[in-house]
Amino acid sequence: MSGIQRIALVLTIIGAINWGLIGFFQFDLVAAIFGGQDAALSRIVYGLVGIAGLINLGLLFKPTEELEREPRTEPTRY
């Protein structure tokens, strides 16, 4: 996983926590920290979380790495 994907994952987790707070408690943490939903910093955070979600969408379609297997050894018959 690249550095950008890790940052995107962290931002997506932050967004998920924020949506959970909104859904369960009607509390928008990003808006509370950065001065309301219309504040420029809040809109930047919302935008970054949205872009992070799009980046992580690529992880959904990334093929899983195949497991390395040791060669099977068959017993030899004499």
C-alpha cells in the first residue's frame, strides 16, 4: 500500500467516524472543530475526505496478492 493510499485510508476513516457521529448523535465533529459546515476549512476537509474515498475505491478492485506456496514434494518410489 502506497503512502497516498495510507493517507487516503486515514481520511476515509475520519470521514466514517464523522458520519457515525452525525448519524447517532447529530453532531458534526468537523464542523465543530473548523467553525461550521460553511467554513472554508470545513469544506476543505470534506473535499479531502471525498477525494480519499475515490482513491480508496481503487482498493476495492485491486487484486489480492497470491500466497506464495512452497513446491510440493512427492515421495519417490523405488
